[in-house]
Amino acid sequence: MHANPPVILLIIPNLSPGGAQNVFKQHYEYLSRYYSLHGCVFNWDGTQPTQWPASVTSLDVSGGRSVLGKIRFFLLRIARLRKLKRKLQVSVSISHLEGADFINVLSGIGEKKVLWIHGTKRFDKAIDGWLGNIRKNLLIPRLYRNADCIVTVSRAIAVELAESYPALANKLKTIYNGIDLSYIQEQRMKGTNELYQVLCAKHFVIITHCRLAPQKNIRGLIQLAWLCKNEKIPVKWVILGDGELRNELTKQCDKLSLDYYAEWRDEIWTEDKQVYFLGYQINPFPFLDKAKLYIMSSRWEGFPLALCEALACSLPIISVDCNTGPREILAPGEKVLPETNGPEHAQYGVLMPHLNHESLPIWVKELKELILDDSRLSNYKIATSQRVKDLSIDKSLTEVNLIVKSVSEV
């Protein structure tokens, strides 16, 4: 036992907008009540240091572009993090996201190390090429076994890791990301612009919110919007978020002759558009609150907070049954791995096959039926508002504290 509260260090590559960063923030605010807590980022990309307390520091090391640059900065991060751990006399270091996991383990000074796994390793298409092979076949199996505890945000990720790396099986625990329902209820009551409210009042609005990145498969969603237009299905598509695919997605709309509005352009809002790109919204909840249906089109996930936020806004949901997360949220039970080939009308939403060229007709048919079925939509609204209570932030953070306490007392 420690005479004084143990010193805990939370580590993440950066604090740009994202699901893992939101979890980091939740953990930081909660654990600071019980421990001597510090935070560390590799650099301040995506945020400003003034937005965080002084106890969150930066290593001031970028990622590097060339192979030699990546190696140099990788080693520099290890050295600087080890120095920080010694200075703070860290008892437990907790890392979020894979890059931080590697640096956390390699910079160890004898403290207990916890790795927080936010996404699938087996199905993440970004883990490819020679670097992906090094990560999967060398770094993960060799470094992760030096952790004292590995926490996954979904049971499916734990199953996947145990199958791929049996030596890790006895270190694995699962804690679902929590939802601060009272905060969301407060935020969703705040207003949006009047033009958006009018759009939602007059039309059936389908919404999603995510980074505009390949993982989220907004390309597939736009293809679906085009087919729905051809089928004369009367819907409007609203996409909240920003990212590297911004220009590519608007070009796709141009190619398909889909009329769109883009928040980042100097355009006049009109109701005759099919797709509305509304950019990153610091408070997405009033937008979710006014929509009629939520879609998740991701190619892979971890435990998607965006889907939970849609639940918290009582939205009917139709989601890809991707690896991993949506099935555990919408169809909780013993089965955690995806396997649907067609619409699966689960307890808390509709699970669908991956959104691609082959499955698009299935999606169009299901959407056409769903948006015309007021009874199903109403039942899903009631069900989602009940399901989100099982994913409360209080329950999640209590489990987080138990992990930290058990590790620090060993």
C-alpha cells in the first residue's frame, strides 16, 4: 500500500477531437479526484495547451515523415517519457492508443503499466504494409506482454487479442466507454441554427457524425444517398465532422450529381440539397436531437462513442455490423462477433452488412421500409433511450478506478 496517493500518469499521442481523446478526458477528470494525477501528450497537435491544466505536459516530439525520422522521434519519445516518469516518480502509467502503448512499455521505470485498447487490431485497415507487419507480428506480441493489465473497450476486441496473442489472455479486461447522459441531455436542449431546425421539421433527416476519414466509409454513405435519390426515397442526409477526405467527398457528390451544402464554403443554405456537410460541431447533440434516423457506416470500430451518443439522443439506429462494437451496443448478449449478411432487427437497432457495392441494394430496401414504418421507428426510439442507461459514465468510471486501484496495490 502507498502512504500517499499513488502517482498516476495518463499518456496519449495527442488531444485532437476523437473518441479515445474523449475517454482520456473522462478518465483524467475522474481519477484526479483520487490520485496524484498527471497527463502526457507527444505534442499539442489538434488542441491548445491552455485548454488543459498544467499537470498535462507535452513531450514536444512530432511523428516524423521519413523512415529515419520516425525512428529518431520514436526513440526521442521513449527517452523523454522515461525522464518524465522518473521526475514524477510514477506508480502507474496508463496509455491510450497504440503509439502511446509502445512508448509507455519501452519507457518503463518499474512502474505498473496499463494499456487501454480502443480499436481492433485484426481488422484495422490502417495497419498494413511493412510497418503494419512490424506492429502486428513484432511490437504488439513482444511489448504488450510486458503490460500489467490490458483493458479493451469491447469484448470482441478482447476475444480477438486472446485468439491472436494467447500470451496476453490472462492480462485482458473489458470496460465499455461510458456515456454522461445528464450532460448530453443538457447539451441537446441547446439550439441549432434555425435553418437546420426547419429542414428537420419539413423532411426526414438521416444523420451521422464522425471524422471524414477512410475508416468511417462516408464514401459508401454518399453512394447510398445517390441510390436513394434515384429510388425517389424522400430523405435528407446530414454529415457532421471534418477530416482529410473533405474535398474528396464533395467531389464524389459532384460526380454523382448530388446537390450538397458544405459549411466550409461560402454558400447559401437552401432546402433543395440532398446532402448537408455541416463540419465539425463542438456540440453535436442538438443536431442529433432533431434528426429522424442515425446511420453508422464504419468499416471497423472499437466501441463507438458516436453510436452511444445517438442512443443518448433517442435516435433509431441502423449500423454496419462491423468489427467491433456495434453488435455489443445494439444486440447485447453472448455473441460479440459480427456475422450478419442481411438486415438483423436487433433489440436496440438494425444491424447491416458492410456498406459496399454488393450490399447497397439491401441497404436501400431496408431504408425504404424503415422510414415508412412509424411504429418501428417509435419502438426503436423508446428502446435506445433505455439501452443507454446500461452504458452510464458512472458505471464505467467506477470500473476504471477499480482497475487502477488493483494494479497500484499489487
